[in-house]
Amino acid sequence: MTRVRLLTGAVIGMGVLILIGLVVLAVGIVYKAGEADRPEAAADPRPEAPPATVPNMRTDPVSLGLPAASKVLRVTAVGGGVALLVLLPSGEQIVYVVPVNRRQPPFRIHVTGPRDGK
């Protein structure tokens, strides 16, 4: 009989804890929903901070000197720069890498196929 009472008390205690948790959850949801409805909560009273400046970061336009009918096939972010896969009118593909650091000039990589049919 003692085990039955102990188990009954444990089940009732867990049920009470579940109900308390549900009440706390419902109150939190109602509080957050009411907070989003207030227009003053959406407006930030602080002035917008100026954008962070990164020293030596490239902000100038970069000219790659591509022929008129060239097509940029893909742009990919690489460590410290941007890589552009370019298809030239001759059918040749070239990868241009533009570093973010302005001290480094853009450079190009020729993409070639296998040599001697291998």
C-alpha cells in the first residue's frame, strides 16, 4: 500500500509541475506578443551607429578590362576576396580574384583543360 501512495504522490507532483510549466509558457507567449504590438517597442531610441571601418579594405571600383562579349559565370567569396569565373568570347575561361585588401592588385588565373588528351 505504501508504494501505491508513493507512486500516486509522484504522479500528482509531476502533473502539477507540468501544469505550472504550461502556465509559465503561456504567460511568456502572451507577454512577448503584447510587446511586439506596441509601436514604441519597435522604434529604437538610440541613433544608428556609423558603419565600422576596416583599414585597408577595398572600396574603390576595380576594372578587370574584359572584352565586350565576356560573361561572368560565377561569383564566389574566397578567403579575403571575391573570385569571378569569366567566359571570354574565345571560349576560354578565366578566374579573376579581387582581394579585399587594397594593397593587393586583382590577379587572374587561366583555366585550361588536360594536356595531350590525358
